[in-house]
Amino acid sequence: MPALRPGTPAPNFSLPSTPDQKVSLSEFLGRPVVLVFYPSDWSPVCSDQLALYNELLPEFAPYDAEILGISCDGVWCHIAFSKDRKYRIPLLSDFEPKGAVARLYGVYDEKTGESERALFVIDASGIIRWSYVSPVGINPGADGILKALENLTSSPTEATHA
């Protein structure tokens, strides 16, 4: 199944952010959400990508956008990774059942058992407005995300796809 396209309602999910806390997409209805699917904690490209988004949090603030990182790593791995890198972005564990949310969004790689490197910008009403799947070894940066968020404020019904 290919990655979900703009105009598609974003599938709701609830994933652990800590051993005893979960985050649900539905908690953010009324504001934009950026889903950042990435293959693995500790890998160089993933580390750089998340560090960039962490550094750019002030750039996302005017859009009131919530950034959520999602990978198939376990919650304890996320906690150690986030603490070591001083991330302020919630990292959600799509570990069990493995890759269930990545599969919902069409970005689970059966060969590697990891999610693809994929971005989804979801509007305040829960509709995917922009999506992008990057080659696994390439950091997709933030320009596409920022442009998609800007498009939400200038024309909220416009769906774009990179």
C-alpha cells in the first residue's frame, strides 16, 4: 500500500510515549499535526532529522503545529534517545503490534521491519494535506513541512503533495 495521499482523513492512533502514557492523534484535533515517521533511533540520518525539527520548534510555533516522531523502536529506546539528544518532540513507539500505525499510513517497510522516512501534515480537522516519503538515507529537511503549514493558513482546503 502506498503512502496515504493528501485529502485522506488521517487514521487515528494511540501510541505509547512512556511505559505508562499514550498519545492519540485525536488529542490534537483543532490544530495541525506533523507526523514524522523515521526508521530507527540512533541512526545518523534520523538523529540529524529529529535534531533539525527540535531546533526549528520556534519556526513551527506560529502555526500551533504539534510535531510527533514515530518509529518502531520500543519506548525505553525512545526515552534514552530523546534524553541523550535533548529532544523536545514527543517520540511515539509503534513497536507492538510492530509497525501497526506505519502500516495504516502506508509507510511500513516489510523488508527492514521499520517505517519508511515519511512526513504527513494533517490539518486541524484531521485531513492529510501534505505527505512526502524520502529515500531512507536522505534527511528530507523542513522546507516542505513549513510550506505545507503555510498553505494551511493561506488556503486550508488546498491539498498539496510533494
